[in-house]
Amino acid sequence: MRPENQSSVSQFLLLGLPILPGQQGVFFTLFLGMYLTTVLGNLLIILLIRLDSHLHTPIRQKSSMRPENQSSVSQFLLLGLPIPPGQQGMFFTLFLGMYLTTVLGNLLIILLIRLDSRLHTPMYFFLSHLAFSDISLSSVTVPKMLMNMQTWQQSISYVGCISQLYFFILFAGLDNFLLAVMGYDRYVAICQPLHYTTIIRQGLCLLLVAGSWILSCTHALLQTLLLVQLSFCADNTITHYFCDLAALLKLSCSDTFLNELVLFTVGGMISFLSIGVILGSYIRIGTIILRVPSTKRLYKAFSTCGSHLSVVSLYYGTATGVYLFSSSWGSKDIIASVMYTVVTPMLNPFIYSLRNRDIKQALDMCVNRVKFFKQQSLDPPVAVRAQ
């Protein structure tokens, strides 16, 4: 006999989470980011345990032993910029002004994008994240440099140095990924304008930004975890104005082969991936334009891509000069580092505001609103006489 309770159902329907249809993209990006973080984080732990012989022990035994590779250095000395003592005040004022301009300029870009509904487009969504990343990148290095110049105290704690390194790698990598994403956005806008809204959807924008954050955090965590395994002995002087990874590796008295291998392979892959996406996008744009060249199409392409291309040239030009074409960390290299950690984030708001008609219109509208409310507050209310 056939059992009466035997199921004749071949599949089930999972209703899933009670999420509104319009919010599916947001929650998809959120849970995808959480899943990737889980996988990459735990794979990183497994990789470190497999690679480091000091971790080939039971966890209870490890907790009772003093690690052999524990650093004996409690702080580092940052030599800072090669500035004569008599000019410290002048350069302090200069860099303070540049830092405030960076913060206020990029905050203004974010504020305009949030307030003006005409700027609620994918390009300006990516630009707002780039502005936030520029603020953070400058805030990681410049305030400490200004404090050292003002107080003449060049020391930084070991924990502070490692923290500064982590956030510097994070936001520097985030800049790379966001510039690549913006290059792809410009490619779709010019080469496939009729399908732009269907390709660059809100869900894809969130996914690209979330992916950029996750990859940047993972890369920064990997480099930082490998660095803290090293020992730092007698020499604790960093010939730089911030805790740069290459400078720290030179100070270590441990074997840095694995660190350098990961630095050049992973860091090189991230840089070449970002540059490859940008170059591929602009090569494709140039090919499409040159098929049927016209002044109108050239002007449209330049007005659409000019700001992004200027920022890319400024950022990668200085970064390439520092990390690829310099053999030692001298005065010229430190000045070049200032270019892409201080000057480039400061110039980005000017580049996008001076060369962008939408930003200009949003700024004019904001100024007019401020003038209107100011005039309203100054003019006394007129009493209406009862008839």
C-alpha cells in the first residue's frame, strides 16, 4: 500500500525576507557584501595560519607563550617633511589651508549632490563617494603631520602607526576602485547612451560601491596583518611624514619576503586592474568617436569625461612617479607623495566644479537660497492694518 502521508511535492517555495520590491537591490548589495566579507575574512585567517610558522600551534598553547615575533618598538619617529626650522610656521599655515580647503571643498560637493535632485544620478553618486574618500585620505595623514610641525613632537605610537597605515591603504585603494568605476560609467554614458539607464541601475551602482569598499578593506587588512607579524628592533626612524608601508618594511629586522611579495602582487593587481578599466574605457570611447569624427561629438565627450580624465591624470601621474620611478625615499619622493595625498584631494572639488555645468548650477542655486533666507531674516515683518 502507498503511505497516505507520502509527499507528492517536488519543490518548495521560499518567501524569503519581507523586503519591499523597490528595496531588493539595496538588500541584495548589503547581504552580498556581508557574505563576501565573511568568506574573504575567514579565508584570510586560514591563509595567515598556513603561511606563518609561528601560528602552527594549538590556540591554548599559543595564548600561554610570548610570541617570538612581537615587536620591541613601542613608538616610531616620523622625520616629516624636509623643511628648515625657520620656515615651519609658513609651511604649517600652507598645509593647514590646503587641508581645510580639501575638507570644505569635498563636503560642499557632497552637500550639493544631496540637496539638488538634478544631481541624483549615477555619476554624482560615485563622485560623492570619491569626495568622502578624499576627505578621509587627507585626514589620515595631514592632521598628524600638522601636529608634529606645531609641537615638534615627531613620535607616533606603534598602534597609532599601524592604524594610520591601515586607513591609508584602505582609502588609497578606494580611490583607485572609484576612479575605475567612474571610468566605466563614462564609457556607458558615451558609447551606449540609449541603454545607460538600463545598464547603470541603482542596484548596480550600490553593488560597485560596496564591492570597492569590501576589496579595499580586505586589501588593507591583509597588508596590516602581515606587517604586525614583523619585528622592529633598534632603528625606529621613518624617513617620511606618515607610516608608509614601504618605509616600515625597510625598518623591520625580520624576513620581509612574504610582505614584499604580497605588496607587489596584490597591490600591483589592484593598480593594474583599476588602470586597465580606465584605459579600456577611454580607448573604447576614443574608438567610437573617431569612427564618425565631428566637433559636436568631440565637445560632448570632452565635457563628459574632461573632469574625470583630469583627476585620473593627476592622481596616477604623481603616484606612478613615487612608487615606480623612484629608487629611494628622498626629499623629492616625499614631495611627490604630498602631491597625491594632499594636493590631489584638494584640487578634485575645483576640477569638478569649474568644468561641470551641473555642479555650477547647483552651487548658484544654493547661493541664491542662502541670499534669499538671509534677506528674509533681515527684513522685518510688515504688520497688516485691520480694515
